[in-house]
Amino acid sequence: MIPTYNNERTLNRVIDGVLKYTEHIIIINDGATDSTSEILKSYPNLEQIHFPKNKGKGVALREGFKKAHEFGYAYAITIDSDGQHYPEDIAVFITGIEKSPDSLLIGDRNMDQEGIPKKSSFGNKFSNFWYTFETGVKLTDTQSGYRLYPLEKLANLNYCTTKFEFEIEVIVRASWKGITVKNVPIQVLYDESERVTHFRPIKDFTRISILNTVLVLIALLYIKPRSLFRKLKKKGLKRFILEDFLQNSDSKEKKALSIGLGVFIGISPLWGFQTVLVIFLALTLKLNKVIAFTFSNVSLPIFIPFIIYGSFQVGACLLGNDPVISNLSDINIQNINFKEHLSQYLVGSFSLAIFLALLIGAIGYITLLVFSKKER
């Protein structure tokens, strides 16, 4: 598949280069206003899709996928028409997919080599960071347009982007679906005299940033909790605790800190944001996400009355006030005026969260210490 838009200087060379290896080619003319249409008349035997107006690279690729799927192809290799890719690297993708069937392969351009524009290298590192954050998968190049897509695996995915950012969205959603996404080494040519890029630094970078914000929220609120619960369901509670908690390769200190973080977030008055915060902080502080998330669930509905009662009691003690709730058996959350007694609740809640985080974290550390001694 060759999506193209106003690359008249390099289009012939790219098509002729690919024709040395295959005639199974789909060219998507994304509303080009130069001589692209005239150039493509020289290739009447190749499948062509022509848009009357420019719709964006994302739309062009998706239309190409549909056409390739209709023809019964299992995979599609995409190559940009700006001349930076070498057609002979098609063999690299073939070898890669033979070793790892049903994978999505991305050409690794080695963006640290000499001759690569600094802005391109920075943009790629920026994209790599957010991809890892959203999926947990580390890649060295997430922006290369030279790729191999497993069409059947991607057929049922839904997308919301239409331009350059589609190439980020598709690999994130593929990873979330369980498709292996990996890099394969390719060559790259940056000839500024011939190459025409249609990437708009301000507009497209803004679109990519908005996309990453949405994907991060989906990852924190849905994907990561879903993965955790799937793992728990698959392994069972006992095996899950043994393998992912006790026998995890993280140090005892890191596990204990993860326990403390989870307990602190779970008890703190941060209702509605606890899942997002605990996973975000665990990632930021490089703690164990599974452990932190598990212990943040001390705020399950059944425990909330106890947490609120304890928060008001501690707050009243620290501030020298009369407790709002005198007896746990009489607690009725609907009748508590949180606004009137906000300072008592907040002081007590955060103080209780810190105390229990330290206490349960210390208990966790001692337990892990005893368990490791038994293992030895």
C-alpha cells in the first residue's frame, strides 16, 4: 500500500522500486493537487484509490486496508511515497512476519544516527514515551510509516482519528487488543532536496497531544484495571498473590512502598480519582502497579463507613473538636454535613491515610521478609 499526497518528485521512484518485488500494490491518492494523477496513469495495472479532496493519511490507510481485505490479503505493508524508505527492506518485513505471525511490525529507522533531523528524533522519542505509558510495551520507533499490518486482526477495531495521528492510535489499540507490536530494522534516506513532508508541526503535534491525552485516560481508567482483573481471574487469587505479589522480581522495599501508596490513595478523600491517581503515581515513582492498585481497593463500598468514621474521629482529636460521629453503629452517610465539617474530615482523612499507609506498608515489609527467609 502506497498512500500519497503531493509527492510528484519521488512517487515514480517509490512505485518502480516496489514493483521490483511485487505487483500486488494499492496506491491511495489522497486528493493530490500536483501531477500525481498524471503519474498514476502510467500504472493502469495497479489498483488505485483516488480521493477528490485531501482527507488525511489516516483515512487513506483505512480505505487501503478495506480494499486489501476485500481482495483477501492477510497482511499489508505500507510505504511512504516521499522516498525516505528503501523498497528492498520489504524482505525484512517478510522475514519478521514469518518469525512472528499475526504481529504488527514497524520499521525502526534508528533515529539516533547521523543525518536525522533533531526535530524528527525528538518527536519520535516523545511518541515512544507515551506509547510505553499507554501500553507497557517499549518500542524504539513508533512513528515510522513503513509497516506491516495484520489485516484480519485489525478488521474489528474502531478508530477516531483521520490524519497523521492515526498511525499512533492504530498501534496503541492493536496492543490493547493483544496484538504483538514490534520493531524491525530498516534503512532510511533523508534527502531534503527531494523529500516533501506534509507534517504541520503545530497543528499535527497538537492533534497528537490531544490523542495521547485521551489514550492515557482510557489506559488508566479502563485498560490497566481490566488487565489486572483479567490476570486475577485467570490465575485465581492464591496464584495471583504468589506470582504477582510475593514472587515478583521487585525488591521488598519497593513492594512495601507500593502497598503504602495503595493504602494512602484508597483512604484519602480523593473519591472518583483513586484508580487514575494510584496507577499514575505508581508509574511515575516506578513502583509496582499491581500491588498499589490492589491495596487501593481498601476503599471498597463495604469499608467506606469505617473509613469515614475513622477520619472524623482522627480529625476531631487533632483539631480538638467534638466528633461529628460519636458511634459507628449510628453512622448514616446521607445525614453527615461534610461541607460544615470539611476541615475535620480532610485533616482526619489524610492523617488516617498516612498512618495506615505506614502501618500496613511496614506489616507488608515484615511479611515479605519472613516469606523470603522461608523461601531460602
